[in-house]
Amino acid sequence: MRAATATGSRSADGAGTASRPPRSSSPPSPAPPRVCRKSNDMGLRCSYDGRRRRRRQEDGALNPTHPSPDPNAASLAASFEVVRPRLELVERFIAEQLAGGPELVREAGGYVLQAGGKRLRPAILLTVSRLLGYHGDLDLRYGAIVEMIHTATLVHDDIIDSATVRRGRATANHRWGNQLTVLLGDWLYLRAIDLALQVADIAAMQRLSFATTQMTEGEILGLALQGVSGVTREQYLEITRRKTAELFAAACSLPTHFLPEFERHRRALDEYGRNIGMCFQIIDDILDIVGSQQRLGKPVFSDLREGKLTLPFILALPRMADAERALVERVLVNGDLPDADPGSLRTLLDRLGVVDEAREIADEFGRRAVAALALLPPGPELDALAAAPRFVVERES
């Protein structure tokens, strides 16, 4: 018998899971202000308009198709096969929330969610819940909350980045415009908060609020360094922790809020989530360089074109010759990457060994994630959690 079952299974508190009809609309939000980013001389330049025009011209030539299958991503999904039926219930739960919104929310929100994705955050949350012996429905609710928050950030990120393609399809902002899409992101955030408030668990609400605040602050820190070639490894890791890893950490530790007898494992689960989140984002940034457009469903070197310096480039810049550094800085500031340059940039980064170095850093975060599981009860769910970092590192999309 697994250690998790020794305490007996838990059921959801009836008062905690009582729900009221979804709200039909969300309060309007003002259109986002024009964003300024720092240039290399640390002065302020408002350059999104020019970058937006270039991105439309470049990406407009792309004929979006669904990304080609990634066998390692399939292996990652297979590692969470133990919770697949529960994950399908989370999808249904989210669809029910959209069904209660205005027509444009149903249309645009359904479009965004139908684009798919790995659903890694709710999958981990459901796996932890099952590992700890939970048999109620609160894990479905919190899985939906976490995925809706994550989706809201993607919607807003695409607006900030003036992106036109995600997962092989036109982005919501490219299809419906920024005004509707920023409100869609707001609606998803607010609906997720409302779902959490209905449970009336203040500590869990605070955990979600902290993660969401960290994500927002991470985006702000990233904007402050957009177009800046002097970003340090420490700054990059701090932004990554806030923007990506904290929501993973929240997803992993939330089950201990509705399973208080396992509160002693909360810190370990937080550490697991935070480290697998760091691993996931570093690999994402590597794939933006070494991946294929067909696999990624978007143009390669998108981060550099958007003025974002990721870990491989941070490691590489001090080792580059002046002409090589000038090429990177030109793309970073202007978003201008001629057709011939992606291959030469890949060759340069390979020669400097920074892609492998960044992958090793990601792998180290993966090892830390596995180490955090040491005191958790054994079983197929623990095996799934322990296997996930390897698939994250090996994936190709």
C-alpha cells in the first residue's frame, strides 16, 4: 500500500466546491499604453510601431500550419497518462467557463484553447493530487484555474510582442485585434480568480495571487531590458523564475491546500515545480534557436527579433568577435534578421558551445526538480513526476 493511502482518501468539501453561474462579462480594461523599451545607450525609445510593421511583413509571408509532431513531446504527454481522464475533465471545465461568457469570448477564447498545448501545469497538479491520495473535484477546478491564468498570459504576451503566429496558427490578436484580445486575457484572469474565490481558501488564493503577481513583474522586468545587450545571466534567471517558474510552483503545491495533512510536503512540491519551470523555459529559449519552424509553429529566432536576449546569447556575447556581436545587437534593437543570417547565427552559437551549455543548465534544474521528490510517497504518479524533467529537456517543440 502506498504511503499516500495510509491516511485515507479525501473528498472535496461540499461548501468548497459549490459554484455559482459564470459571469456573463468581465469589467472592461483600458487599452494598453504604448510601451517603450531601453536602447543600448540606456535611453528610452518607443519602437514597437516599427517592429510591429516588420513582424507583420515577415510573418505575413508565413503560411501557418499546425506544428509537426514532436515524439519527445508525445513522450512527455504519455508520462502523465495516469491522469489523462482527469485532464480531459479539466478541458471540459474550462469549456464550460467560456460557454458562460459573451459571444466574442466564446469565439476567441475557444479558438485560443483549441490551439492545444501541453497542458503541463494542470497535468502536474492532477498528478500530485493523485499521488497524495485525493479523490474529490477541487483538483479539476484548480487545474482549470492554473491553465486559464497561463492562457491569459499567452494572450497578453502575443499582444506585447506583436506576434502573429503561435502553434502554427494566427494569434488571437492578429485575428481579432488588440482591443478584444486584451479584454479576453483580462476575462480569463478574472474568471480564474472568481473560480478560486468560490472555494474560499484564502491561503490557496494567496498562492495564486503571488504567482500571478510574480508573472506580471517578470514581464515588466523583461520589458525594461528589451533591446539591451548587457543582460546578465542572473537577470535572465530572475525573469524566468518570475514569468514561468512561479506558476509551475503554484500548480505543484496547490494540492497541499486541499490536503492539509500533506502540508509538510508543500515546500518540496514548490521546489519541484519551480525547478521544472526553469528547465522548461530554458529549453523553450533553446528551441527558438535550434528548432524548426515546422515543429515550433512560429518563426525561429523570434525572441531575438522581439528584443529578448535569452540564455544562449547571454552566454555567447562575451565570447563573440566585434562583428558577430554587432549582428546580434542589430537584430536585438531593430528586429531585422535577413534570411541568410539564421543559419550563420546557429553555426556561430554551435561553435561557441553555448547551446549545449544552456542545455546543461536546464538539465541541472531538472535534476534539482527530481531531487525535491525524495520524501514523497512512491507510486506511478511519483514515477511520472520524476520522468517529466527528462522529457522536457529532450523535447523538440
